[in-house]
Amino acid sequence: MKIPMKSSRRENLAAYVFLSPILLFFAIFFAFAVGFSVWISFREWDMLISPLDAVFVGPSNYVVLFSDPLFVSSLVNTVIYAFSTTIAVVILSLLIAVALNNLRYSAVWRFIYFAPVVTPAVAIGIIWSYLYNPSRGIVNEVLGWLGIPAHNWLTDPHYALMAIIIVAVWAGMGASILIFTAGLRAIPQSYYEAARIDGATKVKMFFSITLPLIKPTTLFLSVTGMIGAWQVFDLIYIMGTNAPASSVQVISLYIYKTAFVNLQMGSASAAAMILFAIVLVTTLFTLGIFRKGGIESYE
Amino acid sequence: MRKVFWILLLIGILASFTTTAKTVLVIQTHWSDFQVNGILDKNGNLVYPGLKQYIDEYTKLNPDVEIQIREVPFDNYLQQLLVSHMAGKAADIYDLYSLWAVQLVNSKILDIPPSDILNGVKNDFVSASVKGATIDGKIWGIPSEIDNYALIYNKKLLTEAGYSEPPKTWAELIKMAPKLTKYDEKGAITQYGFAFLSGWDSAVVHPYLSLLYSLGGAMFSADYTECLVNNPLGVEALNEELALFKEKATNSAGSVFDFPHNTVAMMIMAPWYVSSLKQAYGDKYDEYVGIEPIPPVKNPATVAYTWFFGVDNASKNKVAAWDFLKWFALQVQPNTNTTRAGDLEVNVISVIPPNKADLENHLAQLADLKVFIDQLKNSVQEPNVMQGAQIKTILMDQIVAAWNGQVTAQQALDNAVRKINPILSRYYH
């Protein structure tokens, strides 16, 4: 049946009217903000003058960034943080979710693991700072029982980033475990029963049934985890202030300090654009890897 | 008849607007709640007035003026100032850290004070604070606070270690500190002979500058075209700090804020921390806390920094703003011979008032800060340089890297100078 042209136009108009609030919100808080950020990244602006009077400096903000050793070390720290937290969270969450799935009172266990998710990152950072305290913290105390010498976890440049990564993994696992559990429950039990009849071991079933069928969930958690990890700010801000900046500082903190301490909005915006490009490339790369494995659903 | 009614109504409305129109001033401060609202006793009675009570007094005297207080935490102060300025919601009066003010002066955000205020500042305030409020050769406001540094030590811990007196020289301090340091069986320091504080630029850079000035060094060339910290005096100053790390009398995990736990024997700290120590120790304050000038490496010296009241150049009520500041921070009250700002600074905020009259007439209340006040004569004002906060952060990062053994003193300061000089070259030629 052919829809009359007038009615179709009216429907389109109605759709745009309904969409207009979100489009307006998107235009102001995303499109304008991103556009302004790109524009200002080619200028020198300290927020004390009108942005219209900001001097055009071409690509020099981008060039200067890569000659700044602190930006480079922030970039390296961000890469280490993003990959290690994402990989550790995904692997550990999957293993724990599989284990919890077969446990009695699994809901109680899931609740325990989920608790850090509803705790503010600032509170987590402060509590863990106490746990890591070299003389009064429980971490050194427990390691002492095992004969391991005490370390200054949050100030020693060799350990500070690793100490924060451990906290990030602990805090990030809860939500992933919950999502993995939902994914595991969606796998039909008949597959496992058939495999069991064929004499497959639990390890064989994990690698041949669970892992392939849980791939969409793994992809989702990898991509969202990676995007979040690239933008980490709060934990580093709370826990990393006493370590040498080059050993813990990440890009988002570098952007914040460049913008609001150094008042160099142009350089900060250029760094933000670089972060955006990295997140985009990493996400596409992750999607590419999973597509090779046969997942199309998130494209 | 109806026409007359409407005309009368219109006149009435206009009249009510003209009679109620007030000059509204907004004052932005980093002071906390009790400093704004005053100190109350257990029954809720006002013991010492805060900023609000002084404003109430002023608005009673000047009913055509209304003053609103904008409290902003120290950590967000500069950001809030920038954002509110950009949004056209700037305050009329600021209490400013002098290092931040340099950028504001450069961007023409601050108003030049009237000549009577300039003369008052020149004549009535201690010279270090006048230097603090001076940027590019001009005074930009009325000093509201001056801070310098001294050695704060734990008398009990020193006595326990067999010392009846604090160190008189930095070399003595380096010798004493290891004997005041205790480790547990796991190898962690449980008592710091000397504590630094990493992670806060002022807490890292100011003690270093105090040692640098003691050696006769300078942070910048006189025209600010060059950073000088990597010259031999600058390196020596940092090596004097690193000696404490080599002697295992401290590490970068220490904190000056652990002093009230009796786990820090000595530290370099500012006068504003003394009120917290008094609160923490209560009656035992004199038994535990001792304050002496920073033991000199060579000559007595300490660094100082200043806060001052300034007025926004874009304010529509600049005259009214300066009038209030003159009444509040410059005029001496006949009954006490002190300024109202001085009373507030001494009784409530617990800092050194920069006005000479306040220093002379608040002697009893300032007894705990006597060493700091005596050291004003040896205080060198932190340089008011463009991008000062950024430069301080760069220097902090490098000093902390040296504390952690990542680089030597020379390498750290070379790295700092390599980053600081290009910044200076953008503003000074």
C-alpha cells in the first residue's frame, strides 16, 4: 500500500519534533563542545580573555605536546593503565562469573563483588590510600607475614601506578561479573549436556562452548572498559598525587592540569583531541579483532 | 479617573524601585565556614566575629550597600574565578594568592587601587607583603595575609632522643634527623626524623626555596628571563634536602600532617598550620610543639607568600568595593588600634596579619606565631612571575623525582630549567 505523501511528511515532522529536545541537548553539550574544543586547540587561550580574541597558533599546540616529556609519560602511563586494567578485569571477571555461576548462594557472592561498583571512586581512593600506608596500612602488614619487605606503594615511582591499577581492577570487576553472569545464563544448558555426554572435560567445555558463546559480552566489556580506562581521572587524582608525576600521571589528569592550573586551554584541547583519536582507534581496533572472531552484533 | 489611577500606580512602582536599589558587592573568599560566620561558643553565642559580622556592621553604616559572600574552597578558587569571569558572573572583590594574581593583572582583570589606598598599603604594611601585592612594579590590592616558614619540631621526640635543643644549623639538622627516625621490622618508617610533603606544590617548593635563599641563591634572574635553579647554589639547596634521604631520615611517603600523631620529629611548615596543632594537642601544645627559625644552611632566610584583596576591573561598583576594603582592611579602629581585617585574621583565621598596626597591637594573641613574625625580616617574597603555578608544578615534579632517586639534583633542576625557560621566554624578553 502506498502511503500518501502528506501523511508521510507529517510523520517525519512529528518525529523531528519529538527528537528535538535530545537533538538540542546533543547540539549544545556535545557537537558545540567538541567543535569548540577542536577550534580552540589551534589557538592560545587562557580563559581570561574572550575566545574570539585567542591568537591562532596553527598546529603548534599539537607539536609542543609531543616534545613535552610529561605528556609522553602520561600517554605511556595511560596505555599501561588502560590495557592492564581492561585485560585483567575481563579475564578475572569471566573466571569469577563462571565460578559463581556454579556456586550455592551465587546472588550473595555477586552482591559482595558488586559492592565496590556502588562506592564512589573518591571513597575507594581514600580507603585504599590508608590500606597502602607504608607503616600503618594493612597491605604491608599482610606482606610482612609472608616475609615481603614493606614498600611505599603510592609514592615509590616503581610501584605507584601498579598499586592504583590493582585498585581499579578490584573496583571494576563487580559490574563485569554481573554482566558476564547474565551472558553465561543465556547459554543453553543443552550444549553442556551434549558435551558432557560426549565426555568433554570442564576445561574443554569452557573453551569450546562458554568462551565462543560469551564473545559478544566479552566484546562489550572490552570496548566499554577500554574507553573508560582511557579516561581515568578520579583514582589517579586521589591516589597518585604524592608520586612523581611522570610515574603515575595519565592523559586526563594532564589535560585537567594544563587547562586549569596552567591556564593553557589550547594545549589542553589539543591533548583532549589526541585522547579522542586514541580512544577511537583503540575501539575500532578492538571491534576489528572481534569481527575476525565472527562477532557482527556491535558494528 | 482610571487614567489617574494607572499613572499613580506607575509612579509608585518606579519610586519603590529607586528607593530599594542598592549597590550589590560580591566578595569571593577561600575562607571556610567558621571564618565567614564567626566562632561560636557551645551555646551558640558569637565569640569572635567572622567576615559576615563585619559585613553586617558595614551595611548598617551604609544601608545603600549590600555585600554577598561567595565562599570557594582553596582547591577550586582559581578555576571558579576564571569560569565565573568567563560567564559574566565575576565577583567584585577577591582575596587573591599573589601568584594567581599575576595572570589576572596581565589580562587586565584587576583594577588599580585608588591613590589613598596605595599610600596606605605602602606605609602601613610589612614590606614582604607589599612586595607580594606588587606585580610588574605596581601595587594591586591590600595585603590580607602573609605566610612564611619555620622549623616546627616535637619537643618530646627530641628529648627522648637526647636532644635538649632543636638544631641551629641545617648541618646539625641533617645529623640529628637520622637519630630521630625509627623503622619497624618490615622496613617502614614509623617515626620521621624530618618530614616533607610530596604532592602539593607549595609544600615541596617553598622549603626548597627557603634553603636556596639561605644560600644566597635566586629562583629567577631579576628580569625573569631565566630560571636559575640549576646553578650551583640551586643544586646545593636540593642536595641539602637529599642528604636527609641519603641518611634515611625521611622518604617521600612522609607527611607533615602526621605531626600530631607524634610520628614526625621535625618539619618546615607555615603559620596557618599552628592553629591546627593547637587544636590537636590542646593543653599539651607547649609540652610537644616547638617552633624555631629554619636552621640556615648559610644565612637566616625563609620564603614568604602573600594574599591580598583586589577589585575586579569589570565591576560596576569599583568605588564602592574599594570603599568597603578601605574601611575593612586599612582603617584603624580607634578603640583597639587594629584593623577589622587584622582582628579577623588574628582571632579567627589564625594567620599573620600583614598590617604593622595589627602586628603591634595583637602581640598577646600572636604569641604562638612569634617566631614566624620575627622571621618576616628574613623573609623573601615568592617571585610574582607569569605562569607561576605551572612553574611551581614543574619544579615540584622534578624535586619529587630527585627525592625518589629517579634523577640527581643536577639532573632534576636541569630538567626543570629546560621546561621553565621556554615558558618565561613567552612573557619576558
